[in-house]
Amino acid sequence: MGGKTVTRADLAEAVYRRLGLSRAESATMVEMVLQEICDAVVSGETVKLSSFGSFLVRDKGLRIGRNPKTGREVPIPPRRVAVFKPSNIMKQRVNEGIAAPARAAE
């Protein structure tokens, strides 16, 4: 699974090529979208992007963990975690992407 990592710059370049905006405007647009998603998730809202997935916050309660070095039990405090849940369409597209190279090799 040594695929390429898509960066903000890559997203901005894709917007530049497809919409014909300037590179600066494309970068600003990508930043604005990501900032809106981030702000909504930080405030506890769920962000649903149709055919893509949902970003949400989960509250995790207090639990007991174990220090692997000493074996001693340690309380892990409650916390909030950001979670991404892909849509069924996204899952299907990912699985088709895996199956397509396998079919080509046959």
C-alpha cells in the first residue's frame, strides 16, 4: 500500500486545473473548505458529505489501560476524538479500485 499522499497543494492544483481559477484562488478555496469542516467538527457538529462520508466527534469515557513497559494499570482520562466514517458509496468505490487491477492481471 505504498500509494501517494494527496496534500493541500495537490487539492489546490486539481481545483486550479478543473475550474480555471488562479492558483492563489484555488489554494484559498481549499483552505476555506477545510477550515469550515474543521470548525464544525471542533464545535461538535457532524459534517456529512454526500457520496464521500461523515466527519464526527466521539466522546470516549474513562478507561483503564496498561503500561506495556511496567505492566501497571493506568487510568486513561475521558477525551473527544475526531472520526471519519466513509459512505457506502465510498467503500464500494475503494473496493472496486482494489478489484480492478486484479481483473486486469487475469
